Amino acid sequence: MLTERQRMILTAIVDDYIRSAEPVGSRSISKRGDVGYSPATIRNEMADLEELGFLEQPHTSAGRIPSHKGYRYYVDHLSPLNLLTPEELTTLKTFFAEKLNAAEQVIQHAGTILSNMTNYTSILLGPEVFHTSLRHFGLLPLNESTAVAIVVTNTGQVENKTVTIPAGVSVSEMEKVVNLLNHRLSGVPIYKLKSALYTEIGQEMQRYVEHFEELMKVMDEVLDTSADAQRLFLSGATNMLTQPEFRDVDKVKSILDLLEETPTLTRMMSAAATGSGIQVRIGTENDHEAFANCSLITATYSLEGEAVGTIGILGPTRMEYARVIRILEILSKDLSKFLTRLK
């Protein structure tokens, strides 16, 4: 448990580092009007905070920067309510007064607003991904080595994908797989199909299908559809390059590469939708190594009380947490109201 003085100093360091992106020294903290301690006292407390894991010292004789643990404590306990400027509030409110008549338009435009207001990257998962489920699956052989897989959703969308039939697989085996998929996965949301393939019918396929492993690979490929690509919206991906931490292109390459992996991002944003309210993942709390030096803040939006989508902001761990959280709180609530009017 941190003392009140340690909490005050940690808050000041995080605030200064967010603003400057430079290690913070005891002298600069002592000059703040809201601290009121000598540089020597602050240095001692900073040393204790570093020993406790809340601060890091990137270079000898340099100031300190917050660690992931320090950011987490700041977000959970210290981050003050950040009131937006009247101009920013007007921007958010005006957005919903525009004549947008389709959910897709709303989501795309919201992403642009978020990235412009924060100078970070916005990631939005549209509501369709939660409402679209499997109605019917088909596998039509073209010849001995290829077949067309057909996925029909409850919204009437039809997707075709040509796949290679593993050597030795018979038509009867394929029929068994098709019947099993339709029996067990009909009605399952599209974004859950791949996980359901392994958790719900994998063992059953293993019992009844001879070429189990080969056919599982085919089904995995089929269900890795491009449908989610139409429902995941990115804006401001190159904003990462404007952040001091990521001006080295090689350093940020893994982040930009991951932002192009639609299925991976869809799974991450879908997982965020299982929670309620604002969720903050800092550094290594994220599900992917590429985001180990980033923070992802997400909020769900709802339709008739049920969460139907997720909006998120990705930025460096040195993020303006309070401001981003406030923007997401306002936008998610207003977006829920707006979608209800569109329904």
C-alpha cells in the first residue's frame, strides 16, 4: 500500500511523463505547486517507488519513468476526472446530429473522430459481427482434389471459398463433417465459429471421421473467413509513428503488422466485449506481444441493453488515460442511443 505522499509523487511523475515523454527528475516535481516537498524527499520516495516496481530508471543519473505497474496503479487509483474542452464536447455531440443512416457509416465516422481527437489509433468492431451467425454450411466437391465451401449467415450473406480436399478423404467423410457442422454450429455467431470448431465438435469429429486432423485444418481455413474484415474499422494507424516512443520504424513495425491482421484484432476486440464499462489493458496485459509497449482502452456500446460492439483506442503506455477514458465513456453512451434510433 502506497503512502499518500508516494501516491502524490507517482501521480505527478505519470502526469509529467505523459506530457513530455522525457524521464522525470525530482527537481521538476518539487517545482509543481501541488506537491510541496523538497527534491531530496522526492528523490528518496522515487527510489522507494522504483524498488516497489512502480517506476523505472532508463539511464543512470536520469529521471524516472512509470513502469507498467505504475501506469496500472495510476489508472486504477489515481487518474483524475479529465473534463473535455467545450470544443471537444461539441465535436462529439455534433457527430450524432449528422445525417448518417447506416450503422456502418456511424462506426467508420466514429473511428475517424476518435483518432483525430486523441492522435492515437482507433479500432472499432461493428455490431454486425455480434448479430451475424451461421445458418448453413455446405461443401460441394468440384473434382477429386478441390471443393467449394459455402457459408450462409442468418442475414442472408453467402461466402464461397475454394479449398483443397486432403488425399484419401471420401465423399462420405465430407458429408459427415457437413452434417455435424450444421447440427452443432447452426446459430453460433460467426466470430465464435473457429473456437467452437475445436471446443464443441472437435472430439466428436475425431470419433467419427477417419481423416480427422486433415479435415480440421480444412475447416479451420474455411471458417477463417473474410467476413470480419467488413466489420472491423481502423483509423489513424500511422498515428503511432508520431509518438516519440515509436519514431523508430523498425520498432513499430510489429505493431503496424498486427494492425493488418484482421482476424487477430477481431478476436481481441471481441474478447473486450465480454466485459462491461471501460477496460484498460496496459503493456503486457494485452493478448499479443506486439502490443507489449502499448495500452488498449476499450468500451462496449449496446442496443436495447445488450452489448453489440466495441470501440477502442490504441496508443503508447504513455497515454492520456483520463482524457481517452472520458471520450470513450461519452461516445459509447451516445453511440448506443444513436443505434437504437436507427433500429
